[in-house]
Amino acid sequence: MPETFAVTDAVELAVVERSGFIESRHAGSAIVLDPEGGVVSALGAVEAPILPRSTLKPMQALASVSAGATLEGPHLAVATASHSGTDRHVALVTDILTAAGLGEDALQCPPAWPGDPAARDEMTRELIGPQRVRMNCSGKHAAMLLACQANGWDTTTYLDPQHPLQIHTREVIERLTGTKITATATDGCGAPVHAMSLAALARAFHRIGASSEKSPFALHRSAGTLVRAVRENPWVVQGPGQPDSIVTERLGVFAKHGAEGVMVMIAPNGTTAVLKMLDGSTRAGAVTALTLLVRAGALQAADVARTLADLPLTVTGGGRDVGVIRPTV
């Protein structure tokens, strides 16, 4: 296994302030690439391997599409999503499974409660327990199953790292990152997740963001279509009132968070910010990435400030606002 970065390799990216007192500090690493792919800034150990977690989903979705899964619009967007399990999300995932001639029982992601409070309350009232289709990764899994059906591949072992789909996915990821995969783990949803550096992750997303639907290369055409699908359907990628959806809708930024404090954002001009919080917290990821994009000149500070007002960054005490989660980059 490759050695991951240590605390001494990290830099402070954000703090939690309560009543003027710095209560917590979030350390990690971050990298920003300009529209041409050059490094604007690199903070911390950007060459050390991390697990990208759900930020891998757009690459996995592109692998499924390039393997034969026909997806477009919101159905393509949900393949990249860490969705909140609303009925609208479930409808999209069900459509993909239906196209594959499969039911919910074909999904091998674990059953879960939806992240959306209204959907969870409704399931509780109806005495419905956790469901696979409500799990936040179900769109990715449905797309994988559709690719398997398109090729006649076994759908019961599609998560095996040696399955033809997973071998193809690994090759697509290596092509996008420009690096060989040297370590693979099991993600929370059961799918393989491949270790890579922040720099490699940034390269992949910059290539995705810079792709054109008119490219002579099929993978880049699909990447351009994927980016458009996400930007045109921001509610799909996470859910109502959720940071990724808010940032995408308000600022046109392709935003994708991952578990354990990973965040990726692509500004409309192609500037790409990627970060990893060493403590695994996700609460400061969006505000920190947006600040990095402002510093790089890719977003207007006033536009970002209006958007941040609707993100969960307020620290409360006694029922009133007493502090804030803020970046220090």
C-alpha cells in the first residue's frame, strides 16, 4: 500500500469560530489548476495518495457510458450523483434499471434511508424501511448495471474488481488521471475506489471540464455531455437545499463532494479546485473550494458571498448565531 500523507504534510484550510474563539481547525491539502491545466496553487501534500470516494463517480459514469450505457440529461447526471434519495431521484434510478431490464434487487449498494428529511419522514409514516434505490450511490450502480446489460456481462458480480466493467472503469480512470492505479479499496457503497493523488484527481476533472461535445474523441464527447447534464440538472447531483446542488445552480460550478472531506469544483471557465480535509470532515469543503476559485479569479466574490449565505456554515449557541465555519486559505 502506498504511504498517505501525514499531519505534518497538511496545511490549515479552514476553522470553526464560536463567539470569536477558534474552536476547531481543519487541516488538509488543496490544488488549483487554471483553465489551461497549469498549477495556480498547491497547498500541502498534493502528490500523496488519497481515496477520492464519491468524487470518483463522474469518472465511473463516463466508464459506464463508454462501455455502452446510453444515458443523457438527468439520467446521466444521477449516475454522477451522491443524491439525497427523493422520489424524483428514485424515479431516475428506476428508469435506468428498467432500461436494463432489472429491478431494484439487482443493485448491490446497501439499503439506506434517504438523506432528504421529507422523503425519510414519508417512508417512516408508510412503514417503509431502508431501500437500495434510496442509497445515495444508487444512480452510479444502476448505470453500471446498464453497461453490463449492454455487453452481456454478468450483473451479479459487477462490483468485483476483476469484472470486465471494473477493469474497463480502471482503464478509463487511468486515462483521465494520467497515472497508473496502484491501490484499490472498497467504497462505502461496495464499489471499488482507487487511490490517487490530489494532483491526479485535479487533472482528471480539468480534462472532464475542458471536454467538448464536438471532440473527435468519444470519451471527451461524453465528458462534455456529462458536464452539461449536471449543470442543466443541478437538483439531481445532491438534492434540494444541499451544497453541491446549490453551488451548481447558482454559480454554474460543477461541484462534487466525496466522503472523508474530499471536494472537487470546476468553474465555468475550467479552473479546477480539489481538496482533502485530513480529519475527514465535509463541513468546510464547499466554502474552501469556492474561496480558492475566487482567489484564482474564476468566480466573482460577490456572487460567491450570496451563495454562501444559503450553505450550512453558521455556528449556533442558545438558538442564535454565534459564529461561522470559514476558510483560512
